[in-house]
Amino acid sequence: MIAKLKTKIAIITAVLMTYIVMVPQHVYASSLIASLVERIEEFVRGILIGGIRMLFDLAFGGGTVARQIDAAQAMVTSDPLAPAFVFESVNAAGTSTTVTQQLEIAGTTLFNYIQNTLVPASVMPMAMAVLAFVIAYDLVQILISNNTSIDADILGITIKWMIKAWIAITLVTSWHLIIGGIFQIGQQVMGGIAVVGAGIPFPADITATIVNGLEATDASGNYLVSIGDLVIILIFAMVIVITFLALSVIINIIILARFFEIFISMSIAPIPMATLINPHWGQMGFNYLKTMLAYAFQGILMFLAILLYRIALNTWALNLGNAAAGTAVNFIVYMIFGAGLGVLLVMTLTKTGQLSKSLFNAS
């Protein structure tokens, strides 16, 4: 009996010793797995947040988008008679410098090339032919209107017609002074507005604020933004930043298109101006002058549109930085809204030409 009791005690002791030995190993293994999973999560989280940081560094903090908008604003404020193409040059070390390159041909500005080469060679002969027809037509109209009058003042009629012909020739040959004066008026107005708008910078670098929001934790030390949310945010951030880059390029193209329209219209200036003295044909010339005036003030409307965009973008960037600590949906909505602001700017810039022409009643 005693032997059986000793055997049972030995078995129970062995079981207890085995449990005592095995339990710490089990706990250690679980702790090791948990630590490994935590390290993997931190690694993945670091990659995702690093990607988001890179994308927003590209858009803000003097990134590509900011430089493109600054370049667009500089092009809008440049003299239309000597337009400058402004762009950012980045070297191998990552240092960017602003490069301003005037649009030139054969070592001279486009306006001087049109004035001294293109117009005299091709446009002026046609303009003189139109002018000769208009002057002759005007003389015929004067003779017809005074033919029924017995006491017609032939000398007075001749002097009047000669003065009109002299004015017409002066207008045609001085087209560059008239067009240059119109754009100088626009530049004077632009200069005053540009001084006021110089105090509105591009949004400050909000990347640090966004990253801090994405890395925020609760009182228990748990992250507020999950890895799944970070993946979704990274995907949307890629799409939105690419959209920003595309829109910034489109904005610069729209501004360059304005310069192209100006110089194409300027190249034929003598022809419509040859019709100014005639009451029947003069509407063509006056409409042309109103169109050039509209082009001069279109730059002001473009500058105001970019200025409003920068103001709206400052508010958006601040809200985006605060939204980073919220839900992923809220953050994504703010990102989409920012891209919408860029689309709105593009639409507004495309409408400035039509708006400017409507203000001056130019068709």
C-alpha cells in the first residue's frame, strides 16, 4: 500500500516538474512570435509611411508642383512682347535653380522678329493692297455722297480725303507702336497686382504634420491608422500627386498657348488696321484692337486665378495635415478635394480668354 502511494507521489511530482519546465518555454515562444509579428508590422508601416512622405515631399516643401505653379505665375507676369519661359532645373545633387529663358528667334525677341522680318516680308504688302482698296473705296463714297451737291467743296473734299489717307497709312506703318502701347497698359496694371500677390506663398511643408498624424497612437499605444488604411492612403496619394503633376504641366501649357495666340494675332496686325478709316470696313480693325486689348488683360485674369488657387491651396493643405490623424476616408476625401482645386484652376484659365473678350466686347 505504501509502495503504491510512493509511486503515485512520484508520478505527480514528475508531471508537476514537467509542467514547470515546459510552461516558461511555451510563454517564451509566444513572446518571440509576437515580437516578430510586431517587428514585421513596424517594417511594413515604415515602408508605407515612407512612401507617403516621399509623395508629399514631391508635392510640397518646394517640390515639383510648387515650382511648376511658381513658374506659371512668373510666366503670366512676364511682358507679352518679350515672354519668358520659366522652369526649374535640378542637378544631380538634387539642388534646384530657377531658369528664365526668353522666347527668341535668330537672337532677337519674337516681337522684334515679327516687326522687322515677318511683317515687312509677307504681311505688309497685303496690308498695303487692302489699304489702297479702302482708300479708293472711301474716295468713291465721298464723291458719290457729294455728287448731288452743286456747291460741293472740291478742295475741302480733297483735303479731307488726303488727311484720312495719311492717317490710314500712319496707322498701318505704326502698328507695332499701337500694339506695344496696348500691352504696356496691361503690364502697368499687372505690375500693381503682382506686388499685392507677392505676399501669398505656396503652402508650407505639411509632410511632417501628415506623417505625425499617420503615426499617432492612442492612450494604450495602439496606432490610430491601421496598416490597411495606410495601403489605401498610399494608393490614393500616388494617384493624387500624379494628378497634381499633370495639372501643373497643363497649366503651363495653357499660359504658353496665350503667348502663341498673341503672336499669331500680332503677325497680321497691319491688315485689320488698314480698314480703320472706313466706316463700313472699320469694324474689322476696331474689333482687332479690342481683341488685342483683351489679350493684354487676359494675363491679369490668369494671375488672379492662380492667386486664388494659392489661397485655396493654403487652406486645403492645413486641413489635410489635420485630417491625417483621422480616418482614412476623411484623409482621402481631402486629397481628392485638393486635386479638384487643380482641375478648377485649369478650367478657369481656359475661360479667361473668353471672359476677357466679353469684357471688351471683342468677338
